[in-house]
Amino acid sequence: MLNLQSASSTSWLRQVDESLEEILIDHAHCEHKAAATAMSLFGSYIENADLCAEMTSIVQEELEHFHSVLALLQKRGIPFRRLPAGHYGRDLNALVRPHEPHRAVDRLLIAGLIEARSCERFQLLANHVEDQELSDFYRSLFESEARHHSTYVRLAKQFDSEESVRERLKVLSMAESEIIARGNSLPRMHS
């Protein structure tokens, strides 16, 4: 369903155990970036009414998630702050082909893969953390992330054939797997 080629490593869960506060702060940043990505896609393909309607919904939902994470941080006395970005999103976005319609396909599929990895990570967090409030919170996000992934993949098929999109998704998913396998010394939601 999620089109991921690999599962997250146990080393990521060690980062969660060692740096949960930083993971939570990064999660808020990820929700902001997800809303910004959807807005960028909206602006780039504004003539596509279906895409714009879906991006509007995703922007609203991602901003709701952003504010939910901020509320969680505030409740726990964790100050929200800037963090140095990890390489995950940058490395994935470097794979976007430069010319349309391939550019649109890649941007949508990469957004979908990021949502898929978030979905997988939220499920891991829900099952791993002993804090019931956090476990419930991450479990509550799983469905929307999976839905966003499916939406992005469906929209990519408006720009190229289903077969071409499916093949490109395999290529990008394999690259995503290699990027996530490299890990990151910074504790991040996608490290």
C-alpha cells in the first residue's frame, strides 16, 4: 500500500529513545514542510482543478497536524526551535527530473513517498513509545498520512500513463530506500 522498498532500521528507534524531544520538534517542522510542498504544487499546477482541491485539503490537514504537534510540545514544556535540516528531503528532491510532465510526476511521487515514510514511522512510534499520549497521537496520524500518499500517487497518473508512473514510483522508492538506509547522525523524523 505504501510503496516503500524497505522498513526503518532499529537504529532510528534508538535515536527516538535518545532524542525524543528533538524528534518531536522535527516532526513539527515536517508538518510545516508538508503543507509548504502542497502549496507549491498548488501554485505550480493551478490549472488542474482536481490537484488544487486535493492540495487545499492536504495543506489544511498538514497545518492542523503542525499545530497539534506545537500544542504537544507546549504541553510538555519543550520549546519549539529551528533545527538543522537532515539530508532526506533534499536528496529525494534532487531526483526530480527538470522537464514537464516528468517534473510533475516526480514531485508528486516524492511527496507521496515522504508521506509513506512518515506513515511507517508514525506506526513505529505508536508501537514503540511507552508514553500513552504520544502513542495515541501517532496512531491518530497514520490514516491521514496513508491517504496523502495515495492521493499523491493518484494525481501523478494525471500527468503520465499509469504504467510510466508505476515504473517511476519503483525507481524513486528504491532511491528513497537507499537514502533512508544511509541514516543521519541528527535525530530526525526521516533520519
